[in-house]
Amino acid sequence: MIPKFTTAEKAVHDPGDRRLVILPAARVYWIVAALILATVGVAWVQYLAYGLPEDPSHKLTPPGPGDPAGFPLLIRFTHWINFFMLILLVRSGLSILMDHPRLYWNNSCQPGSEWLKLTPVKVPKDKIWTAKDDARYISPALGLPGYRHTVGIARCWHFLHVPFFLLNGLVFVSFLFFTDQWKRLVPGSWEIIPDAWKVFVYYSTLHMPAEPNGFYHYNALQQLSYFGAVFILPPLAMLSGLSMSPALENRFHWLPKIFGNRQGARSAHFLVMFAYLIFIVIHVGMVAATGLLRNMNHITLGTDEAHDPTGLYIVIGLIAFLVITCVAAHWISWRHPRTLQKAEAWLNGTLWRLSINNLNPRSYFTKEDITPYFWPNGKLPQSEDWKRLAENNFADYKLKVGGLVDNPVELSLQELKNLAVEETITMHHCIQGWSGIAQWSGIPLKAIIDIVKPHPEVTTVVFYSFGEGLYGGVYYDTHTLDNCMKPASILAWEMNYEPLPQVYGAPLRLRVENQLGYKMVKWIRSIEFVASHTEVGKGYGGKNEDDEYFDLIANT
Ligand SMILES: Nc1nc2c(c(=O)[nH]1)N[C@H]1C(S)=C(S)[C@@H](COP(=O)(O)O)O[C@H]1N2
Ligand SMILES: [Mo]
């Protein structure tokens, strides 16, 4: 089922160059080698020098009255729901990742400073290379929805799953603690650590320790890894995910610092995904190797039958259903993306509007934090009027402000500068995943609003660009009047103490800090006050919202 791309869409989504590469920085090889040596290497040394340790599984006593036995229906059910959603989250996450296929531990995102590259491209120095140029193709067999530059649709899938994933996890964990089931996962003593090591020495030297019946017990290493998958990875996924939100980063500057910085959080989010993949591979492998039929019966029917194949058949059925779900998701992505976008707006758009969209950004960064690199994005305007104005250094530029206002105005750059100035140093968060910190100086939107006096029915401010969108047509975006009134919402003419360069949006560009980069229109031609964003363009709130299914509210 191949999507029906128009020629323009094909050029964006289905490029000729589809190479998938995985290029870790040299230091990553050293770290991985050191980790393997410190674990498997040490296990082998211990085995060769002292032989196999005593098998700690012998310590497991037969289950007593207060011990968990079997797998209640709710555990089995939430386990499989979790598996389904995890696969969809990983696949949509991969599509998001490939829109900026580089991972860093620094906020600057300077090409060359990555610890992992998923692109063979070296950023050219002799021409403008935008972050959008840099996006990579991923096969729809791996990514949801796959292809190149499909971050809007991928985010709909990713975020639509998050609330249900959390809810399912909450039900699972609450159930554990309402019953005796938590005893399976939560270690009773610190002895679990040396015991898990002993089990590890068995596995890594290719021996099998005695297998406890998982209906009642797990071995020490198994218990520790399940504990990690249930109690450690999910909070890390949540915190690193939240740390990428511009609204949260602007208000709670300590949040991304848990992971070093904002790009550290993005890298950690990726590493959590990677840890889950490794967990799934080992978990499934071990489950198959240690009594496939019995284990399948445990987790489907909840019975302890060693020879009945029913459980296995059910799991094969579940996996077939997962494949059908993935094909259906592919079909929805390309045939009904608007429905997906509306569902996302209905659920998460509402949640964010009621919560983090109300936060005020707090200034925090200083001159020292300004990053040496700042990815450019978008197409430089091709319009004759912009080029003519640029030739004259925008001396003849007039910003037109109108719509539902008492007092429409046209203001030159000098007139704007005489009105009011606000300076900020902030982090830019592009939807693709990269960031950068810069100083901006310009007029607070509040000062313009005070002059034009919007009518009471105005809820939304539209910013039109001289430039065009990805598929042609005027680039524009909208912001709520509330967000325009916030601190650090400015029309900037200065970047890093220099006049705003052309690539970065001269003569004026928007900064509205709690939102993602695509809402910060560059090369601004005019401003219009309207009653609703639905009256403009296709009605979804901006050029990218109209054409690429981006969120109207971009707090995450
Ligand atoms: N007119 C216009 N403004 C635009 C864009 C664009 O394509 N056209 N791209 C947006 C996106 S996606 C981002 S991330 C920022 C990039 O700003 P920068 O070039 O200063 O990094 O500009 C935003 N403003
Ligand atoms: Mo962006």
C-alpha cells in the first residue's frame, strides 16, 4: 500500500537517497567496549579463575501463602496493551528522530559534535543547509509513518499514545501493589545484586542456571531486569520526554538538567527506547529458551501448563493483530491524516491548552550560554518585494498591522525601535529535535497590541511572512492573544547583538518562547488580529498545521 504522493510531496517524502546508516562517534565505540569488558569480560575472568559460582536460584523457597502465584487477568491484559503501545511509540519515535537524524549532548547541535549520526550527510559549508534539508528517509516498515519529513503525522501517533500508555502503566503498577504481585518484581534485599551477578556469570559464559518456575518466582537477574523495565525506564522516558517541551524548559530550567541539558534529554529519550528494544529482544529470547509453551500459557491464559500449545497460538494471533494494526496505522497516516491531527488536537491539544500552555517563560540564560551554532530553517523569501527591501537594508520596510483592531498601523523599523525594546536570551526548540540558544532584541508584541487595540472578539494573532511554505503559498502562523502578551514574546530585529541576518528572518522575526520553532515566523510582512484561527488559510492555525499536520498549540 503505497501512499498517493503528489509530485511535490514525493520530492519531500520519498527522496532518491534512502540510505540508512548508523554512525556512532569514535568515543561511543570505546564506551561500549569498556562496558562489555566490565561485564562479560569480568564474568569470563571469574569463570576461568574460579569456575561457576553457586547458583542462587537454589535459594528460592517453594511459594508460601503470602507469595504471588500465577498471572491475574489484569496483569496479562496490561502486559499486552503495553507491548502494543510500546511498539507504536518506538516506531513513531523513529520517524520523529529521522527528521533530525543526529544526537548530541550539547544544546548547540553543531554538526560534528554528534555522538550518533543516522545520516551519511556531511553538512556543506559553502551553501545554506537547513535542518529540513537534513531530514532523512526511514522505511515505513520501521518508522510510523516512515518516509522522509513526516514529523507531524509521527508526532500525532506518538503523543496520542502517551496518555494511554501512562494510564495502562498506572493500572499495571497499582494492581501490582493491590495484590501480592509486586513481590515478583521488587527485590526484598540487596542480596539481589550479587545474586544477579552470579546468574549473569552463567549466561555470559553460555551456561544456563537452574530455571525457577516463573509462575511463582523469577531468578535474580530476571527480577532485576523486570524491575528496571517497570520502575526505572518509564520514569526516565517520562522525564526525558517532558524535558524536551519548550513550555516546561522555559519555566523549569532544572528539568532538562537531569540529563545534562536539553539535547541530553533527547539522547536519553533515545537511549531509553534502545534499552527497551534490548530488553524486548532478550526477554522474548529467554522466554522462548526456557519453556516456550509453559511461558506462553502463563502470560495469556494464566495457567501453568507445560505442554498445551494454546498460549503459543494466542501469542501468534496477538502478533498477527499487531501487524494488522501497523498496516492500518500506515493507511490512516496517508489516507486520513487530518482525522489523526484532529484526534491529536482533541486530546493533547486540549490537555496542553489547559495546563502547560498557561505557564510563563522565565528568563534564565546569560550571554555565556549563547550557542556557537544555530541551525537555519525554512526557505529564504523569493518574492520581489522582499528582495527589493533587502537591497536597501529594509530602510523602506513597513510592518502592516491590521484586522479586527481600532487602530490599524504601518510602522517602519525605526518607528518600531522607538516604541519599546525587550531583550531576551532563550533556547529555540525546533519540532525536528534540534535546539540553539541566542540573544534576541525587538519590540514586545504587547507594545503593538496596546497601540492597535484589538476588538473584544479577537482571540488570535496571525503573522504572515514574505517567505513561502514547504509546498509553496504564503508561510504564516497564529498565536493566541494570551501567548502574545507573555514576557519574551517579541518581534526581533537583532540576533546575538547583530542586526538580524537574512537567513534568520530579516527584517523581523517572531519569538514566542513557549512554542516550538515553526510557530516563530521569519521575514514578517504583516500582522492580522482575528476572531479565530479557523478563518485563515486552511483553518488549522498555520502553514505547517495546514500542510504537515503540525499541532496548533506547540508546547511539546
Ligand atoms: N517564514 C518562515 N518562517 C519560519 C520557517 C519557514 O519555513 N518560513 N521555519 C520555521 C521553523 S520550522 C523554525 S525551526 C524556525 C527556524 O529559525 P532559525 O532559522 O532562526 O533557526 O523558523 C520558523 N519560521
Ligand atoms: Mo522547526
